[in-house]
Amino acid sequence: MTPPFDDLFNKVKQNTSKAAEKVNLATKIAKLRVELQTQKAERERHLKSIGEKTYAIFCRDKSLDSKVVLEEVSTELNLIDRIDKHMDELQTEISHMQSDFRSEKDVVDAAGVRDTGDADDESEDE
């Protein structure tokens, strides 16, 4: 039978390891969120570019020919489509990591650990 101190030490070691894993997971989630925000900004930049190009075509031709507009903005449209797919992937990955983060229920409350005493401890007091 192991002394209560060893049990406590093992639980502390185990919980410290789990805490480190949680910090690591939280860091990865934060990095993915930053990447997601970067992708959103990039998407907004391409949308603005589409608007500017479309307006430039209108000012030049005083009308909008869909073929001309599509030729001018097709690159941005394709990039936005790729960004949208990447953002969906990032959001899915974040959701999975968050569910992993929340599912950790192995943390032990140290307040529940009691020293039951050993026979050696009792003999020292006498």
C-alpha cells in the first residue's frame, strides 16, 4: 500500500500534466482564431477590390456588362471561394478542439484528498 503522500504526489503530477495539455490546446485554439481573423480580413479586402473594379467598369462604360465584370473580378471571386473553404475548415477544427478542451473532466480537487495517517505516524506520536 502506498503512503497517502505518494498518492497525492501522483495526482498532482497527473493534474499538472493535464493542465499543460490544456494550455497547449488553448494556445492552438487561439492561433487558429487569429488565422481565422486574418482570413476574414483577406476576404474583406478581396470583396472591396471587387466593388472597386465593378465601379471602375461602370464609370468607364456607363453600364455593366456581366462578361466584362466577370473577366475583371474572376480572380478575386476564386480567391474568396478558397478563403471561405479554408475558414470553414478552421472553424471546424476550432470546434473540435473546443469540444476536446471542454470534455476534460479528469481534474481532481485537492481539497478532497485527506491524510488518513499511517500506523508509523501514530507510533511516532506515542
